[in-house]
Amino acid sequence: MQGGPAAGIARYEELKTACPASAFDEQLLDEIAALLRRIGFACDAVQLLELNAREYPASWRVHASLGNAFASAGRRADAIGAYERALRLDPGQAAVRKKLDALRGGRP
């Protein structure tokens, strides 16, 4: 990412104030972060998803994505915390539960 995640986040903030609110939703940063993770920039993805979690704190999907990024970046304890937040928001997410159990070594 040219200028790194900080530059991207600054530009996002600029655009968010200049454009209609409908142009921005939790999926926008989630998709960018997923692309970054796929091409090997997990730490950059974490920064975008931390912003997304601040913007959409009530979204289980945002916290699950943040957990995925933390796991990809080798931040096990942070991944566990993010998955736990996702499950508090929506306890029925079996895929998130499975990832959390795997990080805990198969223990619920």
C-alpha cells in the first residue's frame, strides 16, 4: 500500500467526510483488508480492521475479520479476543467458534 496503512486510513477519513455516508459501510474496509491478507500484508490488514472495529463496534463480522487478520499476523491472544467479541455479538457463529477453539488448542 503506497504510503502504508496510515496514509490509506487518512485518505479514507478524508473521503468519508466528502462523500455521502451511503458510500461507506463495514464491508468496504473488510474487503480491502481481506485483499491485503491474501497478498501477505496481514499487519496492514490489522490496522484497517482495527479502524473498522472502531467504526462498527456492534458488528460481529468486523470482529471476526479482525480475528482472522490477527491470526494471520501471528497475534494469537489478540485473535482470541477478537473472536470472543464476535461471539458475544452473535453467539451462533459456528465458524468463528471453530476458529476460536482451534486457537485455544481445541478447548472451548
